[in-house]
Amino acid sequence: MSESLIRLSEVQRRTGYSKAWIYRLLKEERFPSSIKIGSRAIAFIESEIDEWINQRIAESRGEVA
């Protein structure tokens, strides 16, 4: 698994979600937490995003109870 950091724009590209929807999921604790990398910048841990995406795929295919 990769411990690389990816920016919000890459998370949006990978998930297909808008910035507003990602922030809503973050607030509801239904999305991997972001980390602060600067005074006005956040990033996400790539492996956590990949795992989250894989869980959504498994759920949609009925592979997770």
C-alpha cells in the first residue's frame, strides 16, 4: 500500500465526487480523514482512499454484508 499523500483534486478525480460532497462525507465521518499539510492545504493518504474506493465497489457488488 502506498503511504503517499494525494491532494483533494486527485481524490475528486478518483471518486467522481465534488468538493462539497467530500467535505459533507468528512463531516459525517463517512470518508477517510484529511491531514493538514499547510496553513490552507489538506491532503489524503492514498492507501486510505484506495481502500475506501475498494469497499464501495465491494458493497455495490454485494460482497460485504
